Amino acid sequence: MSPQRRLERTYREFKRRALPTRVADSGWLVGPDLIHIHDDYLKSKHKIAIIGQQVHGWYYDFPEFLREWPISEAVKEYTRFDYAHDKREPECLRTPFWKFFHDIRRAAYGDDAESHCTVLWTNAIKFVTKRGSDSVIWEGFSRAEPAIRIQGELLLTELRIARPKVCIFVTGPDFDFLLERYFPGLQRRRVARFKEHVLARLVHPALPLRSFRTYHPQYLVRRGLRSKVFNALCRELW
């Protein structure tokens, strides 16, 4: 069975378990964004996965997903988004996250890479709030905890099936509590002269040896750290 078929089987099981969720409790959630493991990634040399915080809005909310969206159609929205090349989202490619994403891809594979799909993209949280970019984790425990429980082990399953050789979490230290929940016993080690909260190597049996966590690219740009962190990552990766 192909990695994508295995992943979609997992997504169907996730949806089956989530169906009893009351609309009144989940109507504020947008998503989940369900990924597609592209053949170009599977054939790539470095097998890089970049894990963001969460999407900036998505094409259906959670109740709509449960009622109306077959898994195959939900995954198609990820493929249509096409790593920020979707004409429906003309501004995305110019955002700090996607500039960082494609700069990492070019650093790994060069400008002559046949496809822009050689790097895998997923997120630490599969939902975002209906307010758009607001993260679920800022909602307070009574709302955030059920959303995180609904998501369950989706991220871990995606990584286990995709089997990256490199993981770059651009989630920042505010999401460390969530990474520690996903990866119990997770250790962080300093990289070069960077403070741990800026750039850290992540050590855990469920993660590849080359796993790192840094700030979201937007914050890196704002603090003037983008070039330093990007160059340090490139030195560590290849």
C-alpha cells in the first residue's frame, strides 16, 4: 500500500472517531488540513519536512468537514493549494513562511529542481480558529484542550508514514509544550551559538536525527534573525 493510501486510511479512521463531536463544541474550528505526500518528496534525496504552527484559514470548517467532505476531496484542497502556488491565494507565496519554505527547498535541491513539491509541509495543529490566523492554543484550556484531543496523533502519524530524514519545526518556543506532548521526553539542544529558544536541535526516538525547532519565519524576519538561522540550518542539513 502506498504511503498516501495508508495516510488516507488513517484520516478516514480519524473522521469516524470525530463524527460524534457536537457541532456546538467544534463550530469555531476551521480545518483540518489533510496532507498529500507527493511522489517528488518520496523520491527526493533529503526527505525534508517543514512543520508550521497552523494554517491561516482553510476551505471548510470542522462541522462541514464532518458532514460534507470525503477524505479524498479534503486532501485535494491541500494539493490545489500547491505549496502556495494556488491562484486562489495570490499573496501566500510572498509571505515569510512560504519564502522560507521554498528557500529551504532551493538550498537543498537548487533552482533547477523539477518540482516545488520536493519538501513536505504539515502543521503542528490541524485547526485554526474562525478568526483566521488566531491559534487554537491561545483559546484557553477549556476550548484548546478538546481541539488538541480531537486532533489526536495526526501529526505523528503523518511523520511516521512520510518518514522524513529532516524535520524543521518553525513553531517557536510557545509551541514547545505541544511538541513535548506529542513527543514525551523530547530534549532540546543548542545549535552553535544560538540560544535554545531561537534554534534548537530536537532529540527524540520518533524524530530523525536532523530535527530542529526555530521561530516562525515571520518572527525571524521581525527580529532580524532570518538570515542567521537560515544559514545555520543549511550548515547543519547538508
